[in-house]
Amino acid sequence: MDRYPPIADHGLVGDLQTAALVSSQGVVDWFAAPRFDSPSIFAALLDHDRGGYLRLAPERPDAICKQLYYPDTAILVTRFMSPDGVGEVVDFMPADRSRTATDRHTLVRVVRAVRGTVDFTLECRPRFDYGRAEHRLELGEYIGLFRSPGTDAHLQTSFPLERDGRDATGRVTLNAGESGGAVFTVCAPGGEAPAPLTVDGLTAQVDDTGRFWQDWLRQSRYRGRWPELVHRSVITLKLLTYAPTGALVAAATMGLPEQVGGERNWDYRFTWVRDGALSVRAMLDLGFVDEAAAFVHWLVERLHEREGKEEEPLQTMYRIDGSPDLPEETLEHFEGYRGSSPVRVGNGAADQLQLDIYGEVLHAVSQGQGRGIAQQSTYRGWKALARTLDWLADHWDRPDEGIWETRGGRQDFTYSRVMSWVAFDQGLRMAEHFRRPADVEKWRGARDTVFEQVMERGWSERENAFVQHYGGDVLDASLLLMPMVGFIAPRDPAWLTTLDAMDRKLVSDSLVYRYDPAASPDGLRGSEGTFSLCTFLYVDALARAGRLPQARYTFEKMQTYANHVGLFAEEVGPSGEQLGNFPQAFTHLSLIMAAGTLDGALDAANRR
């Protein structure tokens, strides 16, 4: 067992309310419950000694490890091959179909011998509340109950358990064709004990969970060139969605570094308005209307919460239940992934001013027209949107922290202005479509003023390109969205020279940096890798610009940076390693959008 396996060396399982990471060595080294944003129970990925883990793997250290997903599901299979035999651990969390928030969550680990004889070892070492809370263990022959303030955890096994201090261990030898298992269930203190474990019952749960995911995926309308990649991405987005509210978390983890040993270590287990809003288009493009509608409803509810208040209509992010409280603190006792500290809980960027989010919100709700999403067309929903645009018309022309949440001071970010234009443009379209009351003259005036300002002040004659903020010459990959949102034609000469400038300054072997931190200080020490989101935005922009060979080659090369089960973290490091929180929703939704745009462009070219 590695102290800190590579970030990419994991698969993700979940039940649509929380999720766990399982390494290819059979170790659950990240799991928080009962929600994505709850304190951790297993967090060895952030501190091997204090974080806790659940290991189930063969005893042989020389076993070759392989991982895969059962096709079209979120069931993870970890295979171990050794001279003695071949064994498997099948990991999953039964999905809660009720969409009702619950404090009970179950991680199922089925163990099998496929060939020969395999000796499996189990270690269950939970560390509650980010390793800060003590617990005691009540142990029976096949069940252990871990009691901690605020949480009980039941461990059930098909083989005998032994005490190891406050932890539990076990060992089982299986011959070819034999199975066993371990079930870890988290609940409120004093909660009802789980039903007795049986091997037949575990098999039935595997089958039932597999049917759930395969039935859900059959809704997909994707018929393009990369079905496995796109479908793995949409399953990942579903796994990162909190079913009771429809809110999408940015990633399943917290504290994983953008630079190993650096300070860029953030908590991503919250719902960014921007990320979630862009996911609406990705879900609608694939035919998942219910998921898109749920998030649109969540967005509009956030707007209703601030009715009559003299403050900004939206925060940049929220908790998955819509709570705006995300105080940021540091876990001083955690050493961090490979010494990457500080490890932060919560996120102070929730209090930043990021004006681009209003464009993403209006773009998201407008995508629902004709797609069965009526939330924005109700009178109450429209009034919330109209109030937001009235407010934005008076407040858009201000410096802000921007899409990348810089902590080096506010700037007049070009991307924020572009998305303000999108907000007014989409608002005007919806007002006309639904024949709703609106101050259209005010909105139109603001829209046109923003457009002229961006064209005049967001342009650098030196770079012959649109730039990160007014008065500078730094390029920014967020502007790759400009043609996608309709601000500029994808083959406009001004856009093509911008794309050329990004090729020169931000692209490295087809991978794309957000910007150059040395040229545009962001208030943080250290460097970072290329942003996988930006690479997929680059593919989209190339395809729209008609540069199809380059777009397709970039997209195909990017697939080589996916991990062994098709998942992406936030960034790619200098040696091709994945960095940042994992897996990242923003990356996967941009992959879906890039695949759709590239498919459409290639099909059109073939018809011609």
C-alpha cells in the first residue's frame, strides 16, 4: 500500500449523495458522509497516518493491479493478478432512488477469486471528523460497530474479524469461484443495524445497482465517435450530483494539490454556480432533461432567496443544500497529499465578486426553452430573472475577482464582461420568447455598451488578441468560450488571431494553461499545470473555427491523459500526471461539449 498513490490512480463510486475514491490497490482512501461536503471518515489521501482508510486486497505485495468499470455503470472492479491466482474486489454504493436526503450510506465491497487461490486481507481504520474525533469499537465475530460523536459506522463481513486497537482487521482465503464481502454502513448514532450480510444478497445488490445505471444511461442521445468517453463523463457528472437538490459538486474531494508541495489546495465539494450552469447544456445535449431541470430549479431558488435584499443576487458557490455558509479553515493536523499544505475546508472564494456567473445562469435557463424545462417561464421564475438583470444593468461595470478566483486583487476581467453581455442577450431573447414584462430598453442599452467596451478595451494591439483584463496583454483561456456563447463569430478575423495568440502563449503539446501566473500575479505562490477544462474548450473553439484536423488530434491526444478508467482531475502536470481535486466535473462537462461540437463539425465536413 503506497502512502500516497497518484491522484489519478483511483476510481469513483457513489450513491448520488456522497462518493468514495478507491485506489487500484484496493484502498478506500477518501470517503465523507453523509454528504459530499461532510467531514471525512476515510482521508488517507490527505494524511496517511491520521486520515483513515479501508483496505481490502490480496496479501501478496507483488500482485499486478488493474481497474475497470463494469460497462455503462458506476460499479468499479479492481483485479489483482499474482502467481497464486487472480482475485477481484467489486466496489459500489447502492443508489438511493428516493432522492430524499438520508444519513445512512453504504459502501459495498464484494471479493472474489477468479482463478487459483487468493488470500485477501481487510483493514478498516476509520478516522472521523477529518481525523479529529475519537471513536470506540464494539467487535463481534463478523461485525464491528465504530462509535464516534455524531456518527456510527457498521462493518459487516463474511469472514471473521479481529481487533487491532480501535480498528478491525480480517483475513479470508478464497478458491476459484468463491466469493465473500465487506459492507461499511454509516448512519446517525443509534441508527438501526444493517440487515445481515449474505453472499447471495451481495450478488443481488451488484445486479440491482448495475441495472440502475444501465437503465439511466439508456436515455443518452449521443451517437458520436466517442461513446465510451462521453458516457463515462456523464456517469461521472451524475455521481457528482446531490440527488435531493439537483446540485452538482465541483469535485468529490478537497485539498488535492494543483502543485505537489504547494499551497493551491482547495475544497471543491460545493456547488459553483458557473460549473453547474454549464452542466445544463451538457446534460441537455445528451438527453438528460431531468438532471438539467433539477439544476435550473436549484438556480432559480437561489435567486428567490435574496428577493427584496439590497445585495448581490447570487454567491459564486453554495453548499449542496443551497446554504451560503462556506467558512474556510485550515486542518493544521493534516500533512496534506505528499506534504501539500495547507489543507483547507470550506472555501473563501464564496464571498468573492465574480460577475460572469450571471451570464452562465441566464445561458443555462435559456437552454431549457423547448426542452421541457418550464421553471424560467413561470411568472415567479421570470420575476427572479428580471430582477437579476435589472440589478446587473446597474452593477456590471466593476472590477471583480474573475472566473479563476484570483486572490491578488480585482481587475476588469474581459471574460466577466463577455458573460455579462451573455446575460443581457439571453434575457432579451427570453423576454421576447415568453412575452414577459421587462425593461428591455435598459437591458439592450447595457448589452450594447458591454459589447463595445469589450471590443475596445478588451483587445490588445500588441498581441492582436482579446486579453485577460483591460489595460493588459496577458492571454486567458477562459475567452475560448467567446464563440460558443455567441459573442463573436468563430471565424471572425479578430477571433482567429486571438486563437493564434493562444496557440503561441498558452498551448503546450495541445494542453492549455489558464494564463501565465508570472505575467498576471494571482496572489498565490507556486505554479500549476495545464487546465484540462481549457484544453477541451480549445478543442471546441478549434472545431468552430474550422480547424478540424488540429481539433480532432488535440481531442484524441487529450484522451491519453485520462486515467485508466476514463476520469480526469483538474489539471495535468509537467510529466503528464493528474493534479488537483478528482474527478472534476468542469473537465468532464467540457469534454462532453467538445465531443458534441467536434462530432457536428466533422459530420458537416463529411457531408460537404
